[in-house]
Amino acid sequence: MNKHQAKERIAKLKDLINDYRYHYHVLNESIMSEAAADSLKHELARLEEQFPDLITPDSPTQRVAGGILPGFTEVRHRQRMLSLSDVFDRSEVEAWLARITKILPDASFEFFTDIKMDGLACALIYNDGILERGITRGDGFSGEDVTANVRTMESIPLSLRYSKQFAKFNQGITEVRGEIVMYKADFERINEQRSKEGLPLFANPRNTAAGTIRQLDPSLVAGRKLHFRAYDLLRENPADVPTNEYAYKVLAGLGFLTNPMASVFKSLDEVVKFANVWEEKRHSLEFNTDGLVIKINDRETYERLGVVGKAPRAAVAYKYAAEQATTRVRDILVSIGRTGVATPVAVLEPVQIAGTKVQMATLHNDSEIHRKDIRIGDSVIVHKAGDIIPEIVQSLPQLRTGKEKAFIMPENCPDCNQPLSKQKAEDVAWRCLNSACPSRAWKLIQHYASKEAMDIEGLGEKNVIALLDANLINDAADLYKLKAEQLLKLERFADISANKLVDAIQAQRHPSLPRFIYGLGIRHIGAQTAIDLSNYFRSIEALMDASVDELSTVNGVGEVVAESVVEYFAEPRNRKLINKFKDQGVWPKNVSHLGGRLSGSSFVITGTLSNMSREAAAERIRALGGTFQSSVGKDTTYLVVGEKPGNSKIVRANELDTKIIDEEQLLAIID
Ligand code: IVH
């Protein structure tokens, strides 16, 4: 980017970030996620680094936080309220430990670890056990006196609970610090109500909690449910609280809510494991969290390590990776899936999101692109969480230069040049109906080899394409004819890998029926539907001859799936493929009718089981001759109810008089 372009980009970034801040802090609304705004600020800071003379005093990068609002009395904190420095991954936690080890080489460190709550910090002063004052963080040295407001909060004791064990905390000054949070459910209820009343919606629970505690009318605070969760305990004599672990014990004894999962660990390995567990489980908490707080447990060591800037050396915030970032759309391509659907895919400027490099995002279909107004060249917000495929949340038209281009769905398939069409006028998806389209061939073969189908290791995208290009295969059935010598002629294979691949393929001459059905890549047939079909039809021949009516009677199979199966087997090309498998002696094992203690019984599970996974239970049931179904029907014998069950299945089971059992009863049956 040259200086002129940078100047224009900087001006637009500043406008958009300021707009975000105005909506967020003044109007209490959100035009994008905090992570997306951070990503824009990051880009701005990078550009300013590159062109320092373009920095202006009004740039969002030049802002210092804090400050006192008019309307509340300013109170000095007895001890400064510090914040935490952030670390983002294991190596940064290790670097932190190395730093403090260097300062105190002889100390041995224990780590006290808690969830980092996303709310606002508050200090409560108790004098001889009586709540005297509540103070916000402010600039860390002094905050706002919000005593009248915190007194309305039920989770804050107006006087400390007395116990003999902790009696001394009822004498003199005891300061309790913690986080004021609004629970996600309460936040959603408030916004639902506001939406009904036509009021603007609040941005998020933290913002709403902060706005609430700063209301000058305490009755408004009482009406909004806020919760105080304690994390720190201060006394004039520091020896009263020797460790952070002990602080939590006392806090609970004095009548405060603390996080029950807070724990002490001896090694960073354990801390990182704890972090990973909570990163996964965090959405199940009642409040928002964006990471962990890791503190040195021993308070004397904690104090000895001192302070740098605004943060203690002895503690860090371990932040989970943000699930959103901004980047640019370089191009929009069309990819043909194994069932012929044409899916537009955005090619992105590579960006790190939640720990992975993202350079592609699905755009689903052209109507979605137009609804979201995404153009080639646009800046966009990309979302990626867990295992989900990255998605474009929205475009940022404010950052356009005028050179962006609208996407137009091509009329012909990019791979075989046959026209793309819609099967029904109301369909959103365009598809390539040419079943010989080369794009479909490799995807079908790759799907046949995939983990949930034949699970053939070594048959990824590149190898499948190489085999097709070399004319060694045309379809999945040809895989079984491959010889190691043929593979060795290709650049991609060495002795070992060629033999390994041929062995892996040959090992799958008699796959299970559900895997085989799933592997055919019939539209709408996922792994579970393939199991439902197998349980009912028990052989591929029976499935091939089934009518839509018969298929529709199978549990878990609706009309769309039924039609798709019939359509698939009506296509001569597909029947030929099945015959080709058969001619080579490749055939799925039938599901047997006979034998098995559970033959004739069928099971549905709702909710999660605590002793085994749903898949393991299904496998065990099938091994005993029983049937595992995905939904309750007339032929269901048992509905097994686990934790957090779905209501609809229970209602249906009651309607049909299906026997309802719990996990223990299931174990008794299958053990
Ligand atoms: S301990 C030096 N524990 O995060 C501050 N803080 O960025 C040590 N926070 O000011 C604080 N959950 O408002 C601690 N379990 C927790 C926390 C927590 C949220 C907040 C707190 C603090 C900020 C630091």
C-alpha cells in the first residue's frame, strides 16, 4: 500500500471505529463484535506504525482509558485497583513464568486459576463487618461511589456472615473485590422486553451491567438483575490472607459467591489443560468469560513480585482466541460439491482467527451474497468458532474504495462448462446436473474414502486428483483395481505409501452397510440417516428397490431424503456404479435379522449419557442385534433419557406409549 492509499484507508478506519465506539458507549448498541472492532484497530495501528506521520491526536489508537463520570462522588481506593496483562497462548504463559522466575529464582510457584468474568470490577468496603461503601474501579486510584446502587444487589451481603473461624474479618476494615456481572439469560430477557417496547437493544451483558451500575437512580439497579462474584480479599495486615486459595475460602465463609471451579495447580501443564477445558465449556456458563486469570497463589510472593505499569507481575489474564476478525475478499470462486451444488467461496487475505489461519469462507449461495452485500475487494468480518467452517458475518461498506466488484453467479459450471440450473424455482442453490462433471467425480471419490465412510487413509484431495489425472480411476469402484506398481509411477507415491494405500483400500472390500450407503454420497444422506436406512432395509438391494412411500416410513427419514434416495438409484449411472462394485467382489455386509439378545428391540437416546458416548451405546445395541434410531416412532421400544434431554422426544414417547428408561436401566439391558 502506498502512502496515499494508506491515508485514505486510515481515514475510513478511524471513521468506522469511531462509529463503533459511539454506538457502543453512547447509544448502548453494537454495530459489530468487539473482536471485529479490535481487528480493525489492529489494522489501523499497523498502518500508523508504517506511516507514523499519519498519526493524529484523534486517532482511536491514541486513547487513554479510565476517567470519572459526573454525578457520582469520587472516592480514593485504599489500595490501587490494578488490571492484568494479557497472554494469548502457552508460549506466552511460559514466557511470563520465565520472567518472574528470573526475578525470584529461589521461589517455587503455585498457580491459583479462576475464570475471568466479563463484567465490571467493584470494591466493597466493610467496617466491623458492615457494608460501608461500594466503589467502581475508575482509573485504578479512585473510582465512583456507587454504594446506594450495590446495596440493591442481593448477592452482596450488607453485613458479613459471622463464623468463629473467620471472626477477625468482622473486625476493622475488610475489603472485598469482585466482578459485577449480568447473566446471559437475564440480558436476553431484558433485550426481548426492550424489543417488544420498541426500545433500542443493549449491546452485551457487560455493557448493560456497567450502564446499570452507573444509573443515578438505585431503583433502576434493583430492577435489573446483577450479580457480584468475589475474587479478592484485602486486609490491613496482609498476613491475615496468606494465599489466594485461602482468600476464596474466607470469602465463601463471609457470605460471598465465588467461582466453584477456581483451583490451585502446581504446574503450567495443568493450568493450560484447565484453560483448554474451559475454552470448550465456556458457553455453558451463566455469564460471559473471555479467558482465565492465573495468579501466584502465595500472597507474600505475589507482593514481592511488584507492579509494572498498571498490572501486577504475579498475575496474568490468559485470553481465549477471538472468534472474529476483519480481512478482505480477494475473489469469489464457485466450487461444485459432490452432489452438484454450486457454492460460492470467498478467497480471503489470510487472517488468524481462534488460532487457525483462515483464507477461505463459504458464502452458501448467491442470494446470501446479495443479501449481505458482499463484493469482491470488500473488507469483511469473518467468524470462526471451534470446528465450524469460517463464515462471513457482514461486509463493511464504509471501507469501500469504489473499486469493489459485485459477484455474478456464472451461467455454466466452472468445471465441465455445462449450464448450471435450479431444480425448482424456489430453490436457492444452483447445481451442475451433469453427473459426469469431473468436479463431482473427485469429490465423490474423496467422500467415499472419508473418515465416516470407508476411512481410507492417504486418499485426500490431492491424491484423488492425481489418480484421476493419470486415468487410473474414474470412480470409487476403480479404487479396488489399483496396484502399487501403478501408483509408483506417479510422483506423489513412494514404495511404502503406495503399498499402504493399496492395503487400506483392499481392507474395505466388505464395509458395514451404513458406511457404504453414506459413502455413496447420496444427497441429504448423512452418517446417521445411513444408519437408520441400514437398520430398516438391512441390505443394499432392499434399499435400491425401495419406493418413496416405503422409505418415508423409516424413522428419521422424511420426504426429502426418501425422494433423494429414489432419485439416486433411478439414475442408470449410479446403478452401474453399484454393479461395478459387485463385479469386483466389493459388497457391504448385510445387517443380520437373526440372533442377538436385543433383536426386535429398538432404542432412541435423548440428551447425553454420562458413562459412554451416544455412538458407543449405538454400537453396543447394534452388536446385540438391536436397532438404534434417531427419532421416536411407532416401532421404538425404548426411549433412553440422559442429561439435558430434548422435550419433543419425551412428549412423542408418551404419546406412543414407548417405554422410557434412564441410563442405568440401559446399562442393565446392554451389559
Ligand atoms: S483477579 C490485578 N479474578 O479482570 C487484578 N480478576 O483485567 C487481579 N476479573 O480488574 C484481579 N474475573 O475486574 C481476578 N476471577 C477473576 C476475575 C477478574 C474478572 C477482572 C477484574 C480485573 C480484570 C483484570
